[in-house]
Amino acid sequence: MGNFITDLKNRFNRGNICLQFIYINIGIFVVTTLVSVFLALFNWNATSWLNYLELPAWMPQFWAQPWSLLTYMFLHAGVLHLLFNVLWLYWFGQLFLSFYSARHFRGLYFLGGLCGGLFYMLAYNVFPYFEGYIYGSYLLGASASVLAIVVATAVRQPEFRVNFVLIGAVRLKYVALFMVLTDLLFVTSGNGGGHIAHLGGALAGWWFAWSLQKGHDVTRWINQVIEWCLGGFKFKISPKKPKMKAEKGGKAADYDYNARKKQQSEEIDRILDKLKKSGYSSLSTEEKKRLFDASKR
């Protein structure tokens, strides 16, 4: 058992940010399911406890559990729900990391979930259509976060082609447009709250990509909060920089370093051009490795 946990820990640490979020979602699903099974064995309510982690539509209930605006985006209603979100997160998450950084991925996952949750609560408290459902409605799932990543990738590379079984190559802009239109059409369906949350996530993805093109990162504050929390609620104090010693041949070393950086950048640009024109499957094993290493920087 110890070796199994150690192996999982090593896989988690070696994986990129996309795989780490997938591991987190799967791990939380396994834990919550096991807890529900344990409670059911003693004839206790096996599902009501999850309501404290899911996002309620009724505002007074939300004020009693504000943490649910974060926890809901890591919960799933069943294996198929989890599988669908994990697959989309993997496919488009890897593609996202080809154009953006790991910090952008982390920040946008939370931004998409936050916007999706806020859209959900706003719609249920504004539109009369949802009056009869508001008191017992709860939201869960990573779909809003996933759709934010899909839309942000489509805004960055709208003409990029992705291959689907039985359909063939489809441009990213059409994939994103289809998903958004589907959610709009089913807003009044049995899962209307989920579709509204998807639209909030899609808007977050567009907002992020559009703002980044203008030179503003809307996920920066989220990453700062996360890093502050992970740092044990301690503000980082920059240490004094050590005095640099002049060394003979320093200019030559700088020149060599800059030349290597330029060569690496040109190689990544070449791989991205090939990826855009011919798809991920056209890359060699070495090119995939270089692209993967670049996405983790």
C-alpha cells in the first residue's frame, strides 16, 4: 500500500499542471464516494453531507457555506460525469499548455469555476423560471472550468484543427461555438443550472484570452492568492541578492546563453507551426517531449 501511494505521489509530481488537476479531481471523487458508501452501510444519509460542498442556488444557504464556491468545481455526480470532464480537460488542457503557461492553466481553472458558479446563482435568483427550483438546487462539476480552457484555447488559435472520431478535423472555433450554443439551447432543460454555469465558464475563457492579448492577465490575482495560501499564509521576503563577482569571459558566456535561448525559442515556434498545420499526431516523440518540457516552464 505504501508503494502504491508513493508511486501515485511520484506520478503526480512528475505530471504537468493539467495531469495534476486530473489526479485531484479523480482523488476527490474516490474519497467522497467511499465516504458515501461507508455512511450508506450504517443507513445514514449518504448524499446530504455532500450538499455542504456543492454550490447552492439559494443565497441564504450559500452565505452559510461560502467555501462551496470553490469546492463544487472538484465534485462529480458519477463516473460518467467525471470521465467526460476528465477527458475534455486532458485533450484541451494539453493543447492549452502549448499556447499558455502552467500558471495560466491553474488560474483559469479557478476563474472559470468562479464565473460559472456566480452565473448559476445569479440566474436562479433573477429569472422567475427558476423560482420553483431554487431552494433545493445544487451545482457540482468541473465543466465550467473545462469550458473556460476550451474557449481560451479557441480564442488563441481559432483555426487550429482537432480530429474527432466519425467527424474528422474540425477548427477549434467551431468546437467552442458548438459547445456554447448547445448550452444556450438547453438553459431551460432539466440541467439548466449546469448549462448556465458552462456559459459563465465560457465567458471567463474568452475574457482571459482577450485580456491577455491586451497585455493584462486576469488570473494573476488568483495565482497570487493560491501561492500565498500554499506558502503557509506567510508573506515572502526577498533575500538580499549576493554580490556578483566579475569573471573573465563573462560577456562570452552571456552571448552563448542568449544564443541557446534564441535557438530553443525558434525550435518551439517551428514545432507549434507544425502542430497548427498537421496536428499533434504529426509530431515526433522528440518534438512532443520538447513541447511538453516547454509547457512546464
